[in-house]
Amino acid sequence: MIVALAGGVGGAKLADGLYRGLPSRDLTVIVNTADDFDWFGLRICPDADTVMYTLAGIANPATGWGIAGDTFEALGMLGRYGRDVWFQVGDRDLATHVARTERLRSGMGLTDVMAELASALGIDAKILPMCDEPVATEVLTPGGPLDFQEYFVHRHQSDTVNGVVFRGIEQARPTGAVLRALTEARAVVFCPSNPIVSIGPILAVPGLRELVARHPGARVAVSPIVGGRALRGPADRMLESLGHDVSAYGVAALYQGLVDGMVIDEVDAALAPRIEALGMRVLVAPTVMVDAAGRTLLASKVLDFCEQILSTR
Ligand code: GDP
Ligand code: CA
């Protein structure tokens, strides 16, 4: 079994490639839940839902999030009632949040709720929230702290990020399902997700960083930074304002001691020696996943890299 650590859009793409590429579909995706928030009384889990819709084959290909062909009638009506509707929720997407919130209110844990939803969408892989406790990312900006979605969606990531806080993380515990998955995993793949606010919270769940650091399987990360830039989103600006190198090397440095190998893009091949000096192997590959074939190709290269690492131990 393969474990993938993922945030939203970038993570979901590689998770999808792994899912389609693994013969037995023996994949468990541990997803960031620190983006989760309440919206008109409904619980929304943006990264978990992005992974779920992607694996179910119903994600909106244009945005990477939301459901393909979704309509926004309910949102429009909320707007007519004078509500602030900067967070886009489609009508079908809304049903996910209604169904999830109902289950959570009845006392079911998020892990079980997501399992129910994913199974209803026909997904064979496991999509596990990093924990069942609510955790909320806050970004520290010159103008003060901002809730993550306020920063990310409402203010379009325009603020400088001088720090991040994962509220509630001290009370979080790895779930039994996450512990079992990591125990059984042959390999742990860090998807090309934002290392600060997508992979960061997963590793910050008390005990998880240590489990990955001591993991006997092959641990491989794919850089979300290509040619010194994020393909989308604020990962590059965040790395810079938080004092990290804005490159695949900067990402590798953040994962030092946690991964055996780093997958970097062909345009970054020259960084390989510096990354290897951090004590990890490097695979140079085309890492920009433009279509389904690109996802499965990268996934197969990642899996071969894992096998190579395991075979030379
Ligand atoms: P979010 O939660 O929706 O912001 O998504 P993630 O944290 O999972 O992913 C965001 C990161 O994915 C960004 O830093 C992008 O650079 C990266 N990304 C998106 N698509 C690709 C891709 O095709 N290849 C690589 N290597 N990175 C990607
Ligand atoms: Ca996210």
C-alpha cells in the first residue's frame, strides 16, 4: 500500500495518477484538514473534497476544485438575501457539505464521514483526514492574523505571510486509520502540495512528523516549485517571506530528514547536487501534470523511484 500526503489541487493531481496507476488501487491519501472551516453553518473541507472529487473523476478540470458542470443557483440566492458570497460553493458541492455536516452533528467522526462520502462516489482508495479534531490555519500578515480562507480566497493571497499558526493542532491526535495506513505503507509520497500550509499541518499533527521520520518505507517528495515558481497559488511567495529558498532545493530543505528522495522538474536539474547534499536522492522528471497522461506518467516514475530506493537498502 502507498500513502500519499496531500493538500488540494496540486496534491489531488498526483494522488489521481497514483490511483489510476496502482493495479490494486492500493492507495491511502492523508489530506490536510487545516483549511476546513464553517460556512453558513456547514462544515467545508476544501482539500479533502478536492481529492475526493478528483479521484471520483468529477472535479472541475478548469479550476481543479469544485465539481465539473456544477451550477451556482443556491449561491446566487444567498447573494439575493444580501449575504457575502465570496467563497464559491456550487449546488452539487453544497450537497456534500450538507451531508457531511449532518453526519458530524450526529456525532460521527470526520474520518468516517469522509469514508462514507468517498465510497458513495465509488472511490476505492482511502481518503483520510489528517485528524478528526478541528484545526484551523491562520496566516500572520503585517495587517494582523487572517483566517486561511479569508487570506486565500477572499483576499486572493495578496498579503505578505510572516508566519502561520495551526490553531488546535496541540489537541489533534493521529487517527487509528492514519496510524494503520502509515504502519502498512510500503512508501510515503509527499505530493506537490504547498509545503507550508498543506503538508505542514499534516506533519504538525503531534506524532506524525516522528512517524514519517522513522518510517522504514521509501519516502519520496515531488516539488511543487518548478523553475523557482509555484504553478499556481502562493507557495513561492510564502517560501520567500518565511525565509526559505524559493526553489525545489528550498522544499527539499524543509523535508530534510523526512524523505529519502526528491523528485524535481527537468528545468531544475542543476539543483540536484545541492539537494543530494541534504542527504537524499534526486529524480529529475517532467513534473508538470497537464493532463491525465501526465499524472499517470509522473506517478509511475515516483513509484519506480520508491522501488529503486527500497531495492538498494
Ligand atoms: P491547494 O490546497 O489547492 O492550494 O493545493 P496544494 O497545496 O495541494 O497544491 C498547491 C501546489 O501545487 C502549488 O504550489 C503548485 O505549484 C503545485 N502544483 C500544482 N500543479 C502541479 C503540477 O502539475 N506539478 C507540480 N510539480 N506541482 C503542481
Ligand atoms: Ca488547500
